[in-house]
Amino acid sequence: MGIQCSKFTACCWNSQFKATVLEAPDVDAAENDEMSEVDGLPSFREFTLEQLKNATSGFAVENIVSEHGEKAPNVVYKGKLENQRRIAVKRFNRMAWPDPRQFLEEARSVGQLRNNRLTNLLGCCCEGDERLLVAEYMPNETLAKHLFHWETHPMKWAMRLRVVLHLAQALEYCTSKGRALYHDLNAYRILFDEDGNPRLSTFGLMKNSRDGKSYSTNLAFTPPEYLRTGRVTPESVIYSFGTLLLDLLSGKHIPPSHALDLIRDRNLQMLTDSCLEGQFTDDDGTELVRLASRCLQYEPRERPNPKSLVTALSPLQKETEFSISPLCRFLLMS
């Protein structure tokens, strides 16, 4: 998503943010439409196609923020509702979700989740062949953008730790709500809000659109059991979490098999991003490598669960506040 320099830029990883988790109230949205809110978010609702056309200026090309996949192409647009709330609208292709009832049931289920570690799903639209999802808009790009394609300032170690903690907390929350499976967890699924907080996209909680039942995964980082069974399990999501730990450690995509070879050889220097030199202790680096190794275990039952990930990552968070750099302060004031 396009970076808004007046709010936040890649150089602003030192901006101050809150570290506490705001848990959503455990309320059935179907029973009480006025509750189930986080930071004033409304309950899940159904939008008309006309409302979403107006919000996105007729699905204008200039409002496209991402496009994914050849087999099941879809497009994500940015938009603004009449009440000025900014939204992200995911528009599936016309062959996706042939059963409207499956789509609505799945969207409503994901839409009941409310947590400030997620890009919460605000609603959906199901008219004719159209299938659309509406979520909170995150104005400050994806983790992939800031980690792999930075232009001036690489992501600091403290922020990388914050990303993995927030992600683990998001997975723990989703698991507690019965949504432990996640579709294709990767650096493009983590986005940054207007305050610079990392959040997990709820779009990845939706089942595969082609059959409404299964989940798929990125074959570049496929868990071993997916090759055997073709199915994704909660333990498969933890394997993907391990690949993200490697991404954050190295600052680039490292295939898990190659990374495991480096881990076995105790070659932390070869595995770690050179931009991070001097930013962390050997103990902290070793702990993160150890955790990645546990997540990437061949046997799914040997991998940690989200709760144990949060427990392991919380003590590593040594910075709770960050000062704004002079360059960032200039951009924020411009």
C-alpha cells in the first residue's frame, strides 16, 4: 500500500506506539449488533455493491493497492466510506466463491473477530457474481516492503522483535476464537497501521475461495506435511511463522531447508542481516534462531503453539518506546 509520508515512512520505525494488547470483548455479534468493538470499530455488516463502488471511485485503477495470484486472481482497493472511514476492499474474481452461502458464512465468521493485532474485517458484499471483503485500511505498507525493499533505512532490530510478538499475539487470539488456520502466512500478510503498529491481515483467515473449505500455502515455503497430505493444519501455520522469523533475521527470503543447514552449523553470522550489526546481543540472536528452529521441526507435533511463542518472545522486547528520528520528524511535519 502506498506510503503516506505525512503520516509515516520507512524511516519512522522509531515512532512511539503502545505495547499492550487490547482484547476484544467475547460477544456474539449476531446477538448484539452494537457491541464487539475494538477502538470504536463497528460490528461486521453487509455492504451493497453500490456503496463499495462509491467508496473506491468505481474500483478505479489508481485505488489498487495489491494484486495476487494467477490461479485465483483478486484485487485489493483502498477506499473511503461516507462516514470517512478508510477501508481496504478485496474483490475476488468472478469464478471465486461459486456458493454465495459459503462465502457469507465464512466472511461472517471471520468478521466476528475483533483485536488490535488484526486488520479487522468490517464487512462483505455478495451480489450476483460479486464477492468482496471490507477491512480496516492500513496506510503504511507491508512487512515485505519495509523488510525486503527498503530505500533508505532498514528495519531496526527492536521493530523486528515487535513484529514477531504482535504476530504471535494475533495467532494466539485467533486460535482462542477457533480460527487457528491461516492461508499463506508471509511477509505480505503483515501490514502497518497509521501509528506504525504491525497487524496481521484478516484476509488470510478466509478459506480457499475455490472450494470454500480448504486452506492453501505458498509452495516456496511449504511445510513438509503439506507435501504429504495437501492439507494445512494449525502446526503448518507455526511452520510459516518460522519462515517469517528467518525473514526478519536475515532481511531476505531464505528457503527453510537452507536456513536449517545454517542453524545446524551454528552459523548465526551468515544467517543474520548485516544491517543489524551491533543492535542485539548474541544471546537474543541465538534465542530467536532457536525459536525459528523449533517452528521448522519436521514433525508438526514438535512445533510450539502460539501461546508458547508469545511467552518466548515477550522477554526479548526490551524497548517499549521509540523516539522519532530528526528526518522522520521533518517528514511528519511536512
